[in-house]
Amino acid sequence: MLLSILYGKDRLKLDTGAIMPALITPPGKKHGKFNASNEFRKALARPDGTKPLKKIVKQSDTVAIVVPDKTRPNAFKPLLPILLAELHKTGIKKDNITFIIATGTHSGHTQAEKTALLGNIPCKQYKIIDHDCHDEKNMRYAGATARGTEVYYNRHVFNADKVITIGIAGYHYYAGYNGGRKTIMPGVAGYNSIQQNHSLVFNPPDKGGKNPLAISGMLKGNPVHEDMLESAKLLGVDFSINLILDTDKNIAGIFAGDMEKSHLRACKELDRLYHAKIKGLADCVIVSAGGYPRDINYVQAHKSIETASKALKPGGTMLVFAECVDGFGSERIKQWFKAGSPAVIEKRLRRKFEVPGNTVLSSLAKSDKFNIYLYSGMSKEDVGLMGLKPLTDIGQAEDIINAFSNKKIYAIPDGNSVMPK
């Protein structure tokens, strides 16, 4: 069997010979004839839970448009001219519209990356701002949540008369789903606010361990999600746009209007398209992180390891294909991998939470439970530091797969676009 593996901006060919891995792929129908432009116009005119966009904004308003960063597919780019035209119909001038890239704790963007993300016209004619969660002088206090998160937001969003968000709904390994409220918290929040929110992934100290509801595909009772939602409501989002993508990263659904309602609808449709029933756990799972930008760094690639772990027996073997052109994703990730055992890391995180530390803790939990190989552009030393085994060539991967000829094997062509159940 010849498997086509998404890897960076290309594909790899993996020959499994006579072995036929069972594919875990999205069960939902692909929207081959989905006209994103027409559907977007309909969503703006007939939103869920709000007035049409043209009746929400007025000529004198300043508008902040919050968009995903480079770690997300930029499928929304063709929709921006339509959105801007709708705003300009109300008389709003270009000088009163600002794009804020919701980086959360991620790094910023070069001018070339901004252009690739948003397009030439927005970058040349509108103000584009990279959110910087560490820039405290540009943060404004929005209030505190019931769980005690002190919420600070980027002043360009906080001070805007109207806030419009664009998000891409997908699975997130402890917030449940991407998109919706997550575009605001952590997207444009201050660093300490983000740490406080994300620390809710843990159970209270007397119980220890991680909260069992802070997992992928779970919203109800998920403390991280619920705190994110409350945090975003402290700011107030006037109009939210949530997209879902097909396996080719094309738009397959558009849900607009009220931030919470539109996001819930997007998540429901995502589940319909991407929940995949499996017949038991496998001895070996082959998984692609989904290609660029899903495998831009290890932080992003780790999300597909989370997906694959749901289909693998304890002690099983996982082969992960992720280019990781930006390496770990941040120097802090690398430092946390040097910090010690999972128990030591959890103890440190409970004293002072850091998002990179939580990612590392989650990764180590899986590398302790499974035998994980990584085919990437990272050095052998860096892969080993993460508790993973480096795959140096495709032939090595094929040899490992052949050792499971009489065992159950799954292949996940895109670990970011399916949820094994």
C-alpha cells in the first residue's frame, strides 16, 4: 500500500508493502461545491444571535478585526475583501479599521508573513498589528472571571468601538476546540492572563493531576473553555465568524453572529464531519500532522500526537510525520524539556504556570505511554530531548511498519482533521 503523507508544503510517499493500515479519515461528506464567497455573504446578512453586520456597525465606529496567526491555515484570506466591502458600505473609513493578529503567546510575523496571511490589499491599505502578550503597556484591564483570572487585553482591541473575530474551529487538546472565544483568550490577551487561564488544566492541588474534562472535543464542564468564554465576554465581541475546513484546508462551513452560538454550531458541524469511529486500539499508528502550517513547529505537531494517542494501545508504536521547520516553536519549549520528569514539571507549573511547560508535560505523558518516532527536520539531539526517537529516512519508517505485519495498524493522513472515537 502506498500512503501519501502531508509533510510541510509537500507530500511524502510511504510504501507499506503488503500491509494495509486501516485509514482513520473524516466520515463526513466533503463540500466539493461549497461556494465560500456566497455563503459568507449570507452569513453576514443572516447571522445567528445578532443583527446583520451592517446594522451592528456605524460610520463613526473604529473596528478591530481579530484574525488567526500563521500557525492556522489562512483559508479566511479570500473572505477579507468581502468583509471590508461590507464595512465600507456603512461609511466606515479605512483609517478606522485595524487588523489584529491573534498570536496569543506565539511569535510575531514578518511583513512577508503578514502578506501571506492577509493578502496584499489589507497589508497595504489597513493598519496591521501583531499582538504581543508581553507588551504590558499596551494591555488594558477588562475584569476578573469567577475562577480568578485577571483579564488584560490588547488596547487596540479593548478600545475599539466594535470587535469582529475570525476563527477556525478545530480540535484543541485541552481547550476542547479552537475558534470562537479562543481568538480573544488567549489570542489578544496579556501573558499573565493566559497563564492563569491555561493553569485551569490542572485539578486542585489536593487532588493532583490534570482535569479529565480539559481535553480535546470537550466543552461542557471544561474549566479552560468556560474561563476562556467568560474572559472573552468581559471584552465583548460584537460579531464572530467561525469557519470549518475540509481536509484540503478549503472552507467547508461558515457560522457567523453571536460569539458563543456561532462557535457551538461550528463545533457541532466539525464533529459531524470529523468524528471517526474506530474498531479498537491499534498496535501501531502512522500519523501526519497535516502539513504546513499544522506542522510548522513541534507545538503544533504535538496536537496530532494527541489525536493519534486516542487510537493507540498503551505501549504501542506511533510514527509521526511533521516537518517542524521552526523547530520546537519557542526556546521556552526546549528549556522545559530539560526541566526534568513529568512530576517535577507539574510541581513547577503549579507554582508558576507557563503555557510551554504545559505543552511539554502533555508531550511527555504520551512519550512515557507510547513508543513514538518522529520524522522531521529537527536534529536527532532535539528529538531525543523530547523523549522521542528520530526517524532519519522513509526506509526506516517502512521497516518499523513491516514489523507489525500481523498486528492492527491505523494510518491517520491528517491528524489535525479527525477525532478517533
